[in-house]
Amino acid sequence: MARPPTAAAGAFQSTHEDLREFTSAEIEHTFRTNVFAMFYLCQAALDHLPPGSAIVNTASIEAYEPKAMLAAYAATKAAIVNFTKSFSEQAIKKGIRVNAVAPGPIWTPLIPATMPKESIKDFGKSTPMGRAGQPAELAPAYVFLASDESRFITGEVIGVTGGKPIS
């Protein structure tokens, strides 16, 4: 059974058990929210960021381990990984680093709003840590990638996944 689509914290996802349930409007909205907005923001940032600046995008473990019920969302997160890697080659010529964080299962408003109720009780238990993460547990990765401490890192994706590898 499909759950209603929900947008939260700059991301959008909806779940469907059958690929044919995704409407064209829903797929387009997912890409506009998750990919197009990031693309346009990065374009605009190039004119305002000085050398030494950093851009940190948000991908997802879904880019590497896509769930069938999140097909549109997973596709956008894979696009973000690809965009981050390709854009980093251009941006570094201006001295701007571009990286991404790929969260694993994290408790956000998207989870209860878009996931089937029966999967919420086990959300995150498949990680080696046996639990979902909290949003605050993502912050150190973003801070690191935005800081001068990561000045020799560009075009990379850091997984914050509770021990699930991204590759």
C-alpha cells in the first residue's frame, strides 16, 4: 500500500510497492526537490563562494542499496552522488571543494510520514549497530567536510550509516 508523499528538510520521498504506482508528477516532484534544487543552488553558489569554500550535499545509503519501494528517491540520491563527484572536478578549479554525506537510516520526519507502519518498528535494526541514527549524529560529518580540516578532500561521499558500507 502506498503512503502519501511527504517533503521534509529539503528532501522528498514516497513509497510504493509497485513501480507502476509512481505517477509522473510524483517522480518529477521528487527530482525537482532532491536534485534540481541542489543543482541550481550549486550553480548560484559558484558566483559567491571564495576559494577555500566547501559545498556539502546530502546523498543517502539509498544511492548504494536502493529499496524497491523507494525507487524514485533512491534514483535521486544516486544522481546526487554522481553530481557531487562530477561537479567537484569543476569547482576545485575555483578552489571550492564539493563532497557529500550519505546517511543511512536516520530518524527524521520523513520516516513516520512515508514508510509503511509495519516497517517503522524495525527501522534501522538492519545496521551493524542495530539501530537507526539520530540527526545530531550526522552533524560531525557535515562540520568536518565544511571545515578546513578536510581541505584535501573533494569529490567524496562519507557514509554515516551505522556501520553499513557504501560502495
